[in-house]
Amino acid sequence: MPVNSAASGLDPQVVAIDEPAAHWSGEPHAHLHAPKAGETASLLVDYRELFKLRVTLMVTLTGWAGFYLGSMRSGISSLQPGLLETLVGITVVSGGSAALNQSIERKLDAKMERTANRPMAAGRIGLAHGIAIGLLAIVAGTLWLTHETNFITGGLTLLTAFLYVAVYTPLKRVTPLATFIGAFPGAIPPLLGWTAARGVIEWQGVALFAILFFWQFPHFMSIAWLYREDYAKAGIRMLPVVQPDGWSTAVEALTYAVLMIPASLLPVWLHMDGKIYAVAALLLGAGYLGYTIRFTRIVKARSDRESRMYARDLLKVSVIYLPLLLTALMLNAK
């Protein structure tokens, strides 16, 4: 359920841990002593990485944007008990999905430099532990959302977790189309916020889904290009791994950056926002497109360092663009 966190450069780097981890790793005699303060702190750090806290935070924020806009549509304040209940449920399910993702990919993560120190890849959290806590979080969060909001939100949340964990995650080793499929669960969080506030799926909520869907591809491609050697080592069939000349990567990023502009204007067409947002969306979209056009220079870059610079700059812009666009969307909402 995270915004395609398996490919996301938003994942925090795992902090090196020096304290013993016997009490959670399943080592012999782990039950003979109570966890020390240092061990408890290390476990909390590992949980933060297991739940991919930064990615989960982005998921929660996009869910909040959907709830806010849905509340505005209903003519009520978003500052209500339902907001907290919705965000808690989305956060818990997103974290659980991340834990199951790492459970499935622990051996692949161990082969990649940027993920080798994740708690399950490094063996600090055992397989049974990771699966149990992931499943518990998904079930608890789904039941919570179903009870506290409505059946549609609970059902969509469970579907999102299923698509991310059971479909997208294993497909990454089979086909580059996994990125396209993974964009669906990655784009659903604002729709979850909308249905939690409104109780129905409406075109306005679908427009929010579309914005997240198209935004992801330039973001994805910049990350895939930066870490293409790592993905190749693990056998993950990202587009830059399958077609290393960079042309397909550049074309896909550019195509979706162009489509992002009309997608970002859908809220205006649906009378959710006014002219101020329209101007902001056009300016931000032009900037995002400009950096994506610059990213296409990877196909003719004179060095690997130069091509990485283009990818890194697009990645930075992508994670600035989305919060700014959502902020403008919320501030100018009707």
C-alpha cells in the first residue's frame, strides 16, 4: 500500500545497529533475559524501517488530502474525529503492507547495497515475526476502517494491500509491467480519504487517484535508473535493467509527465477547485515536465555520474512537486 515503496527513494536508510538482537531474532536462550534499553531502542529503529515510516507518512498525507477535499465537498470541516480514525487506519495498513513486502523480498534486499541492512534482510527480525506483525497490522487496520468509517473504505484498503503485496511484489521479478501495476495501489490512498469522508466512490475521488497515478512514473523511473545495478543484482526486472540503453525509461517518464498536466487539472474541470489552483497546477506541471525532459538526457550522457545527476534531480523535484500540488489543491478547494 505504500506509494510503491519497493521502488521508492523515500525509504529511510537503516541505521547500523550494534546492540545484540537475540530477543527478537530467534537466537537460542533469547527468553532468558529481559530486553535492555539499548535493545529496545534498536528494535524500535528496526520497526521504523520495517514499516517504511517515510513512505507510510506520504501515504497518510495523501489520504489526509482526500479526506479534507471530501469533507469540503460535503460542506463540513475535516477537523472531526473521523479524520484521526481514517489516518490511523490507513497508516496501520500501509505499515503492515510494507512489513509483508520486506518479508517476501528479504533475500532480494540482502543482495542490494541500499537495502541490505534492512532488519529482515540483515536477519535482525525473523521471517515469522515479520509476517505476523504485517498480517496483524493489515487485518487490524482494515477492520478499524470498516468499523469507524464505512465498508467501501475498508474494502478498498484491503484490496490495496492485496495488490501491493500479492501482485506487485512478486511480479517485479517477472516483468517491467510490475511498475504499472504497482502504480494502482500507490495511487489509491487519496481515494481512501475521499470515501472515508463521503461514503461513496465519486469522480472527484477518482481524479485524486489519477493525479497520484501519473505522478508516480517519472518518480519511479528516476529511482529505477539510479539503482539499476542494484536491481540487476537482485533479479528485479525494472525497465532500466531489461532495456539498459535508457530510451524506454526516458520515454515512459516523459509520457507520464506530459499526461500529468491534464490530470492535475481534473479537479478544476470537476468544479473542486478554482483558477488559483489551475494556475498553480500549470506552473508546477511545467516545472515537473521540464525536469523530466532534462532527465531524458540520460540516453546521451557522457558518463554514469552525469546520468545519475539527471535522475537524482528529477527525484528531488518529484518529492517537492506532489506536496506543493496537494497543498494548492486543498487551499483553493471549493
